[in-house]
Amino acid sequence: MGRPCTISVIIPVLHEAAVINETVMHLHRLEPAAAVEVIVVDGSPDGTTLQAVSDPSVVQVVSEKGRALQMNAGAARASGEVLLFLHADTLLPPDALARIVEVADEGRSVAGAFDLGIRSDRFIFRIIERLASLRSRLTRIPFGDQGLFIRREYFERTGGFEPLPLMEDVELMQRIKRRGDPVTIIPERVSTSPRRWEKEGVIYCTLRNWTLQLLYRLGIPPEKLVEFYK
């Protein structure tokens, strides 16, 4: 893939009016290394988050609720050579675009992600970050909160995200791994909000997530796991 590279940033949202503009503005403040198309996909039929978007350049899409469905809907509207799937409460590192372009230009990897970073001074989050970094490098299966990116033609050729209620990011990365196609883990960290850990309790949320991952690997379908997640 040669320059100039266009990156389509796809942000699936549901009731994210409070944070969406900060995330979009942060994308436009990144060190310029590629043309960026921002697509916000709202899973609310009323488009409540889209109504809060202040940037007129943002491509707005209303989709059926479900992160996998929303990300597929955003990908269908995308024009970029690289698709970057970003959570609404996650901010990319300053040189993210340049690093993605480097991976794309090298042509070896079909997908990639960043290391996990959590916006909190609490020491427990440094442990979670390190464990996430180790897991990603050992398994080559990064998660959605790490800023997953993938070549658009490869994403389309492999069928995109399975319409699962949970683990859609893991399923896609596992599919890539089974095909033997390389995934790059970029050492710079994203900066994601600690809100879900703080709301549910750091220990509970972490153990719950680990348990879900284990059960999924043991073959428990996501349709059953989602009830446990809730």
C-alpha cells in the first residue's frame, strides 16, 4: 500500500454525547501523516450521540444496535485504505497516524493495534496495562479497546466482524491468526477511560473479563456469555 494513505476512523457509539466531540477533536489534533475520515455510527435509533456531534466533516451513520453491526455499517461507508476501529472513550497516541502508515507501507501485516493505556494514576491500572501488553504479544490477539486497524480490502475479503453480541473483536483477530496473517502490536499506548472499571470495581471488572475470555476460548458461545457480561 503506497502513499498517500487514507485512514477511516470508525467510532461505534451508544449514548456517548458527553465524550464524542473530545474524541473527534483529538483525532484532528494528531500529528498529520495521512488523510483522516471520521465515521461515527450510532446504535440508537434516535441518533442521540450524532445530534451532539459538532464537526460537520464527520460522516454520520445510524445503525442497528450492536458493536459488530455498527462497525460493519461504518466500514461499508468508509473510503479509506485502512480502517481504524476506535472506542468513543479512547484517545490515540500523538504519532498514531504515522505509525499506522508505516505498518501499511511495510506491507507485511494485514492488521494491528496499539498497547493499552488507561487514564488513571492508580497503580492497579499499570498492572492491567502490562498484563494486556504481555497478552497481546503472546497471543497476537489485541482487543477492541487497543485501537484495532486493518486494511480495508482485507477486512472486506474476510467478511468483516461476525454479528456477535460479544467478543466480535476477539473472533476477528482469531480468524486472522488462523489464516496465518501477521498482526502488528505498536508499542505506543492508547489512552482509554477507566470509567467501566471504576463503575463496576477494578477487581470485579478485570476478573469478569478474564473469565469471559476463558469461557469463550473453551467454546461457550457469545450469546450465552453476554448474559454473564450484563
